[in-house]
Amino acid sequence: MSESTDPDVYVRQNKESLVRVIKHSNDEFVRALCLAALVKYGEEPPEAVVEKDINRLDQLRESLDQ
């Protein structure tokens, strides 16, 4: 990942790495941070990634309610 301190530039330069972390990380907090960076500073969030994380959150909420 690059060393830019400007979030817009950082996300643009590291989009593939952020998406890879979202897809493969076991840490939901880290995935949420990467997703938030893409949503806030990226051009357009990858729709499939957003849907997948929303589904995971729904499943987590359901398991906590039981």
C-alpha cells in the first residue's frame, strides 16, 4: 500500500488491496474500516462487496437475537 496521507488519493491508489481485505479478512472490524474508506473516499463502492457485508451483518444480528 502507498504512503499517501490524502484519503482520496490513498483509496484510489489502494482500492484493490482494500477490496481484497474486505473479501478475505476474518476480522469484521477491519473489513468495516476498509468498506467505510471505499464508501467515503472511493469513486463507487463495489456493489457485490457491500451486499455480502450487509448479509453478514444480518446473519450476525440474527445469531445475537437467538
